[in-house]
Amino acid sequence: MDKKPLFKAPYDLKDVSILFSIVALFLLITAVLGNNLFGIFQDNVNFG
């Protein structure tokens, strides 16, 4: 079997940083979208 293992002990720093930046971007986008959606929801529905 000449397959590359999914998790090598010495982590490839470049791979980790790319993965981390993707996750960070995803969280940022979802946070902004969620905030905007919740704002629209609050505008349309009067609480109280």
C-alpha cells in the first residue's frame, strides 16, 4: 500500500494553515450572514 496517510505525525504546516484559513473564512461568512438574517428577522417580527 503506497497510500499517503491522512494524518502524519509531523503535520504539514502549509496544509494546516490552508485548512485553518478555510474554516476561519467559513465562520466569518456564516457569522456575517447569520447576523444580517437575524437583523432582517427582527425587523419583520416585532418582539413585544
